Amino acid sequence: MKTKVIPERLSALRQFMEENKLDAFIIPSTDAHVSEYPPKHWESRKWISGFTGSAGTAVVTKKLAGVWTDSRYFLQAAVELYDTGFDLYKMGQPDTPDMTDWIVEQVGSEGTVGIDGLVYAASDAIALQNKLQSKAIRLETSLDPFSVIYTNRPEIPNNKAFLLPDEITGESVKSKINRINCELKKVDANGIIIVTLDAVAWTFNLRGNDVDFNPVAVAYGYVSENEAILFINREKLTEEDANALSMQGVTLRNYQDIFNFVANLPESSSVCITGSKINYKLHQTIPASCRVVDISSPIDLMKSVKNETELNGFRNAMIKDGVALVKFFMWLEKTVPTEEVTEVLVAEKLLEFRSQQDLFVGESFSTIAGYGSNGAVIHYHAMPDTCLQVKPEGLLLIDSGGQYKDGTTDITRTVAVGELTKQMKVDYTLVLKGHIAIATAIFPEGTRGSQLDILARKALWENGLTYWHGTGHGIGHFLNVHEGPQNIRLEENPTKLQPGMVTSNEPGLYRANQYGIRIENLIVTQKYQDTEEFGSFYNFETITLCPIDTTPIKKKLLTKSEKKWLNHYNKMVYRKLKEHLNEEEKTWLKNKTKPI
């Protein structure tokens, strides 16, 4: 089916390009809000190429087409792009051409490249334009071919949105607006344009159902000393919520009004934006008379530092998630040896057990249940017609999470479902050593995630092994499961880890066509100690509550202190979950958390 449909779509795009005198067209993964996961209306790259990963850019020229994506998706993209007319370009690999260089080579001098400026990050569009101009290539930024060639294209979602009470957020909208204005004063800005959906959601204590797995609503925002405006289709809000926002000093305007509003900002205004987090079309709307302060979003940093109410919400959500996981793993253990369990059924049962928990809203992402060789596909998604049966042998990797009104969860466990090879045990233990190294890290104030990343990889590197994804990403509070600005990864990131930040700890190892291993908990940066001479030091509190499987461990590879941490962690899991379990579940968990 795909092999016929994708080439037809490719032909339609090339016809559009010919009619508009374009030599190439670039289709990013994002939407008008520069989202990692866009509403279906903006899933143009997925539609045109058939590649379903969350990260990647498609380029179509008159004769060639390609998708550039990162290492998380190499195996997946190779399968999904096969025989579609799109070639796979593996980013970061020595033989992969830079996308813009490739475009320059294909288009040639005096050619024209097209993008839809509404779905292209301003910083990327400006960099692209500069590079193309230096090669005498024109960039056309105002065309949306998918409004023409994408038949039955989903509308921009208009689902109901709702406000979270202060008892869950821990801070009123008015208080957040005041704090945002304090940050704006520090950079001499009058106002800030808020584009990303999670930043809008956090600022206005707003949640919605416009994107799968992410509880956000399609909207823009603007905050200044004089006004706070939420640009949202009015019918998305109840009268009660509209009045509640008004009481907090928020004015409501229609979603599309943002462009006219920005175009009419007062002369000599100083407006704060983040170039990588505003679409090019809106960026170009800012009057030339305005001073643009292009900095990392102060809202993103504020959002990443959770208050005590939010942290307690996370801890409550972890208990509920932990209970659901105990029920699930008990079911898995009983069922795999006796009847057919598929990867799809694994995901369905996880959702079933989570949905029984209080304040559960939905999954925080599509469950990754990879058995055997599928575990090596980092963002694998099981499909009913191609999924594997989980046999009582080898390893099963399950990466899943829940959205609860009081917190968001994200957890990966790799479990033994039967007999293991020696190599599996060694690999599992090396990944576990990296996980423990992050969990037990103590570091001075001012440390960045990139400075800690080596701790997760050291044991692997020493054995000639590695993984290519990041070690940790920020987590939203009943918001996006991937949240910045902090992370733990090899690439440099200037954001310093601060108390209250919730981050994942997820080293892994993937042997293509054999198996994958990843162990993930969520950790909170916290104060460890203050010293007179050397300042403050931080460490992490691990808040995820689910036993780490000890069956695959090669014990002699763990140090005494690593065993101590593991035993202490599993003991904590039992202590915090036992009162929420029945006797059978309690007995099962006690057995799973016995010291090694």
C-alpha cells in the first residue's frame, strides 16, 4: 500500500513545485508552534514520506528525495522508507552529507528552494537563507503545498481545553505573569511572545487534548507589564474558565489574531523571543522598529524548576504508576510461559492497569515494547500485523509512561522473560552501572548535564560499547514528556542543573537484530550540601517506583557501593508501594526487591 501511495504523493508535490517554479522543497517535522509532536494537521513530513519518527526532515527535489534523521530512528526509518522514493540520510555519520550542502549541490546556482515559514523555526530559516544566498539560491518562505495536495487533511484541532487549579500547579497564573515580567526586566524587554504549546500551557495553567499524549491546547500567548493575552479559539474554553483567566488579568483573543497583534506592536517596543522556538512567519511579522531580544526562553527555565506542589504531585503519580507496574509485571510473568503474549498486548495491558489509577488521563507517549531484536529499535512501535510474540527466553524492553493530573511518568525496564546468554547479562550490568553512576552523582552548583553524561557511558566505553541517544531529558508536570531546557547528553547545553528539575536517567545499549537494553528512572536535582570553601553541591533523588530486575545482573561486575545503591532502591520501592497492594502483590514485590 505504502509503496504506491508515497510515490503518488511525491509526484503531487513535484507537480506543485513545478507550478511554483521550485527546485526543492523542505518539510520539517514541526508545526506552527515548533513542536516535537505536532497535531495531525501539521504531520506533513510523515504524510509525504511515510516515516513516522518524531524527528527528521524531508527534502524533495525534481529528481531525488531524502529524509535526514538521527540515530534513534536509523533502523525504523530504513524500514519505513524502503521503496518509497525517499533515501535515508543518517545524521551524524561520517558519510552523510549535510542537508543544506546536499540541497545546494542538487539545486545549483540561481535555483529556488521552498519552505512553509509557518512551520519552520525562525533561527533555522534564517541560517538556511544565509547559506543559500551565499550560493545565489533564492529561498521562498510563503508556500504551503499541503494545503493543496493533502486531500482530507485533518483540521487544526479545536478540542476543549481546561484550567488546572492552583492546588495542582502550586502557583496562580497571576503569580507566573508577575515572575515572567521580572525576568523580562532583567533583559530590558517589554514583552514576550509565547509560541510553544507547553510554555503556553504552563504560563496560563492551561491543559488540553490537541496533541496525542501531550496535554496541550493549540494557542499562543503574549505577556508584558501592561497585558497578558491568550490567543485561543474561544469555544475551546468554558465560560467558567474564561472568567477565571480574566480574574487573573488575562485577555482572550482569537488564535489567528497573534499575527495582526505582533505586526502592530508599539514602535520602539522591546520584544523577547527564542529564535529556535518561534515560527519564521511570526518572526517576520515583528515590526522593524521593535528591538528583538533573542534569548533562551525564561519561561522554559522557570517551567523546568518544579515547585514543592508539583514535586509532590510527581511523587504521588509515581506511587500510582508503581502500583500499575506491579500488577502489569505480575501478569507478564504469569502469562508469557503459558499463553501468547505479543508486543501489542504488552502495551494494551499496561494501559489497562494504568487506567485503573486515580487521576489518570492517558499515556505520556506511545509505549515502546520491543522483544528480542525489536528492543534494538530505540523508538520501536509494535503493529498488530508485524509484532513479535514474547517467548520465555531473552530480554523484553518496555519504555512507557502515564499522564496523571498531578504528574507525568516515563519509565523503561528491560526484563528477563526466560533464559539469557552471558553477553546479555554482561551488557545489562554495564548499562545498570551507568544508570547507578548518574543516580549517585554528586556535583557542584553550576554543573551542566553534558558534564555528567560520561558517568553513564564510562563502563560501556571501557568495553568498546556505547549508545547514541541522550542519557536524560527534562519531564513536564502533567505536560510534555520531553521538556527542556536541561538535559544529560554528550552535546553541549549551557543550561545548568538546578534543584527542582525533573530529568530522566536512561542509559542503554542496542545490538542490531539481537536485543536492546535500557533502564530509566526519573530523578530530581536537589541540594546535597553547602560548603564554606567550595559552595553548594547537588545530587539526585530518584522518584520512579518500580523494581529493577536483578535476574540479568552479572554480580561480579558490580562494586560494593553499586550493589548497595541497587538494594536500597529496590527496598525503597517496596516500602513506598506495599500499603497500596493486596497480599499477593505485596508478596510478589517483596520477592522482586530482595537484596542481591
